[in-house]
Amino acid sequence: MLLGTGHPGPLLGFYAALARGLRRAGCAVPTPARGRVFATHAPEGARRCVLDYVQRVAVVRVYEEALPNGAPGSVPDGPRTPAGPVHTHSPQPVRIALAALAQDRHSRPDLVVGDHGWITGAARLGVPAVGPADADDPAVFVAEAEGGVSVAVPLDDGVRPECYGLLTAYVLQQAGMSQ
């Protein structure tokens, strides 16, 4: 199983609890391509990012830097410290993680659990994928309708983290991973 989120603030606790339950059940939860640096594009220009993991859940961190005038811009060479995990809809992180598994001669995960780019990116690459889908973002629902995403669970992905407690408990209970 590979877990990743583009909503590390609100949904990280949900995924972390799932990762713990999966590991207790004997499931491998790999962390491929940890520390891999890549570029993504944003309205303010290219951003240098790194793939990281928090409690075995993949997240993206951005190397926050500024030009001399203080405006965000291109990242100079040299060591930098990444900022906290950021919100993203990009499929790049899951593509990078899956490519790293293949490069290291590991099998593809049986399932990717994620949101936004994690779930749709995995589905586009033919990896079974399930996860939450924000009611105001149709991409995951379209991927489910096209047959790429196995299950899309509608929810509001921008509420306070503690609001996902009942969902987390329900999913763990239904999967037989409750304590």
C-alpha cells in the first residue's frame, strides 16, 4: 500500500491512522523516493519541491526561497531547508514514488490510498486507487466514472483535522483494523 496526501493539514491524521493500522495488520507501507527533489509550476513560477513522508504518509514540501527583493522566484543552487508540507493537486509525487519503486525493482503497490493527484495519478498509471474526493473538485469523481479510481469517498477536505475522527474510526473498523 502506498499512501499520500495533497492535504497534509486536514487529512494527515486520517492517513497516518490508516498507515498505523495497515502496518499492525502486517501490510507493507513503503516510503519510496524520500528526499527526491523535483520542480512544480505555480502561478508565481517554478517551485522546487521534495517528496517526504510523515508517519509513512507521502507529502510534498516546498523549498521556500525568495529573490533579493523578497518576491518568490527561482530557487538558487545549494542546500536549502524545505518548508512544512504543502497543499497540492499534482500527480508528480505519486509518479515519482512509483518510478522509484520500479527503479529499485520493487513491485507496484497493490493499492494507492490518497487524494487529488495521488489518486488520479496512480489511476492513470494503472495502479488501483481509492480515497477521499473533495466535493468541489471533480477530478477524482471523473477518474472514478472513467473506471480508473476504484472508490471515491465524497467529503469536504478542508475542515479541521479533528472533524475526520469518525471517518477514521469507521474506515479502520470496516477494515478490521480497530484497536
